[in-house]
Amino acid sequence: MKHILLSLALLACAACGPELPGDASSDNPPLDTLDTQEAPVVTPPAGSIPTGLPPRLLVGLFEESPQTWMKDSAVPWDVRYRYFTKGWVDNWGWSAKDGSWGKQFLTESATQGFIPAIQYYQVNGEPGGGEAQFLVKAQNASTMKSYFSDFKVLMQLAKGFGKPVLVLMEADGFGYLQQYSSNNPNAYAAVAATGLPELAGLPNTVAGWGLAFLQLRKAVGANNVILGMHISGWASGKDVAYFSVSDALQPEVDKVYNFLKPLGLGANVTGATYDVLVGDPLDRDSDFYRYSPYYGGQDRWWDASDSASISSKSFNRYAEWLRLWNRTSGKRWVLWQLPEGNSDSLNKPYAANTPRSGYRDNRTEYFFGTGGAAHREKFASSGVIALLFGRGEGQQASHTNDYDKNGQLFLKTYAGAFLKAGGLAIPAGSTTTPTPTPTPTPTPGTAQFGFETDTQGWTFSGTLVKGVASSTAKAYAGSRSLAVTMGGTAAGMSRVSVPNAAVPAGRTVSFRVWVPAGSRITAVQPYVQQGAAGSWLWTGSWAASTSLKAGDWSTVTVQVPANAVSPLYQLGLELFTDAAWSGTLYVDSVSW
């Protein structure tokens, strides 16, 4: 299934008329909004809930700025989401290229009491074609420089915002990369080739493209951003949710996971991974596919029966797919753009002020109708932490007009009752990190690497560094330090490192670094890399030049993982520049 987005104008949700009167217990089968008093039965999923999100099932809606339907509904919704498409950074030419339009959405959402969520869907709007040209665009250095620069602006805005922000990356984009690259994460993509200094150390590959978002978040220091990687049910070449429903699920999960692991689901050179998986079960109401002549009567309904086979087109199969992904990746799920039609929708295109316009679907009823409590627990057990409802196209049903037979706005009434009753608590998982062993300030002779007699086995790699030597020119402690002579002819990244450092697991390694004033160094990154016994795990800690003292000593640190195997394969510093530069920086008193 391909993800299709029509114009933002069609997506805008106009509020309909006043709520119709009615008793929620009269005509429809009894809804289980009172079941929220039952003790939840949620099997603890793999992985943890990202820092900043509460340990309960979140429910949210799509809403454009500056609409206030969510706030006016008096329902304690958790999340407010919208698309950020090409042009957002300058308000499609109406503002300065400073992201102020995006900042408005963040602050507006927080003021109304909601966690902002962004579907970052920009590649499709970049010049050069549509979805079928996703990889071609990713291979264009000029296009990607502009694209990644816009994303950096978003990270800067989010850092200034200071509260949790969900950023859901490129709906179906990772699936397109897998298919158009023929399952090759090492296929060419423009990353370091963009010339952005933050990306200088990443490979020009599809894998590097996926890592670029992690690297930019780290470089900016937007630690409050929760990054989500979109997982498409058809990425393996088989649509496991709607058409290839008799195929075994685990092999298809493995095929996609193995492609995406080097893109940021597994350990990588950025020292970070994506925080959540993202899925959209369907981008239209189910009956839209049945009645639209474009889709030729496709059947995209899921069997809602609790006894449905996982080898059938059913909610049970989709929940099992989610569970297998959760167990394979160790990541929780955010489900977004859930269709909002119900069994009383008119199967006619949405029209403002026309109750029930839109097409029929059963997802809102599955989660908030009869049996909804058990269904929510099933999906939470599969790793789901958020259900975000919204139209993927302008003809579909909306929460502003999704009336049922009782005259109630369905989501407002029944999801509202669930949230007002306290919602569903879900296991948070392990969110603690090992307490670092304090590192004392070194005195002469106490640091493991003081460089008092020689380089102590430290070497260099990359084109920026021309040599290393023990030098008396600068010293943090004692009389010498490691002089790192640089002479790069362009922006880039190089390393200084030592092999086989016997650093105990869980320790914090401190480096003292002296950077001259006027250098073109944009960042340094202390890192540790384990050997084969530690699966070559790489861990780094980015430090931008703005956090370093020019012409003075600064301390940067990296924590060795609690399960690290000693000795390390490599301990070192990555040095980043944004232009050609010749000069010398100094490293001293490397200690733990």
C-alpha cells in the first residue's frame, strides 16, 4: 500500500455544527466506556517508553493551526499532530526562513495542553518527482543539503521549545528506500556529500541517510525530540496486512529489520537509535477503497473478531506483526493517521456541517466500542504506546462529524470517556541508566593518558589530521599534552585514537581538549568502540564547538556502556570542521 497525501487544504478539518442530542446507551450495542475501571492486563512489551512520555496509552488527533476543536472538546487528549511538508520552514514563502510557522504549532499545542507530534513528510515535496523518485532525490546532494538544513531548523526550534516533541519521520519513505535500493542499505545517498559539517562523518549511503536525523538531533542538542522511524507493512515486497495475509510474519519482519538496522534501529556511529517505531494501519477509511473507482473495489476491512486467525486479514494479524517488530527491535510503537469512520458513516465524501459524511471503517469502534478495553490491552501488549486518529485525505470521515446512531460524536464521546476515566497504564520498561562512576580531577601522573613522555600509542586517521606528538606547548596537567596537527583542505571529520584501552564497563571517560580561537572546528566527539566480543558497539557523545572554550581547556566525556567488554577496540576523539583549516589542538589527561 502506498501512502498518498492530497493537499493541505483538503486535510483541514472544519468544525461541524453543534453536537446532536442522544443517549449513548440507546440504539447501539453497549460500549465499554465503563470497562476502564477493570484492572488492565497488559503483557510487558520489549523496550521502554521514551523519556518525556507518560506510562499510559496516549490518544491524540490531527489538527491544523490555529484550530481549537481539540481544546474546545473538553477531552483531555494527549497528542496533537499535523504534517510538516516542503515549504514549512518559511511558511510557503510567507515568512522568513526561520521555522516560525513550525514554532507556532509547537507553542500552540503546549499552551492547549497537548504533546505536539510532527509527521515530517518533506521528501515528497522536494523537486524531482513524487514517491517513486524518493531514492533519486536522496541521491541529489543539492536537494539533500536543503532538506537536511530544514530538519536542522526543526531540531533547533524543538530544543528551544524544551518539552517533549514527537517527530515521525517520512511516512513510507524508509519502505521506498528499501524497495528502490533493492534492499541495499549501502546504496548511494548524499549525506556527507551535502557539505553540512554535522554530517561530515556519516557515509554517503542509504544507511547514512537514516542516521543523518539522529546526528542532527545530537549536534543541535535537541534531546527532548522523540524520533520515530516509519515501518511500512509492504516494505518487504509483501503487503502483510492486506494482501499477503497467509504468509508467515517473522520472515517479513526480519527482512525489513535487517535493512533498517544500519539506518538507525541498531547500534551505529551516532551513538543513538530511533526512539519509536511508527505505523499507519490504513491511510483512508476502509470503504473508500471499496467505492472509489481509482482503487477498483479493494477490500481493506479487517476482521475485528477476537478469534480471527493471524493468517487472515484481521486486527489480530496486525497486532501480531506489531508484537514481532517490538520483540525484534526492542522499540515501542506509535500508530498514527488511524481512520475515523464508523459503521454509521454515509460512504460519501466528507463535507463540512454534514454529519456522518465520510466513509465507513471499524478502527474507532475496535478500540473504543464493544470490547475496546481488551483490544487496547492487546495492542499495548504488542508495544503500542499511542493511538493518533486523523484523516489521510480530505474525503474521509473526521472526528468533527463522526456521529453514531446515538447522535454522539464517536471519538469525542467514547475515547473521551476512556481518557477522563484515567486511560490505560502500560509498563514503562527500563528507563534507568547506570550511574556513572565519578571521575576525579587528574593531577600529574594520575591520568591514564597524560602524554608526558610520548604519544602512548595514540594515532590518527582521516585527511584532516596530519600528525600527533607529545608536546610542551600546552598542558592541562603535568608539562605535556598530545598535539594534534590539522591541515584539512575541506570540511570533514578525522579521528585520534588509541587501541585496546582497558576501560572498565560503566566508567565515564574524560578528555581535556584545547581548541584555538578562530579554528574551523565545529564539534568534537569522544567515543568508545567495543571489539568483536561486544558486537563492535560504538558509543559517542557529541560536543558542539559552542560548548567548548576557545583558547582554553574544555572537558568532554563519554560513558562506557554498562555491559561493555574490556579492553575496548578503540578509544578516541572525532574532530569535525566546516571548512579548510590548518592549526593545532591539544588533548590531555584522558582519564576514567
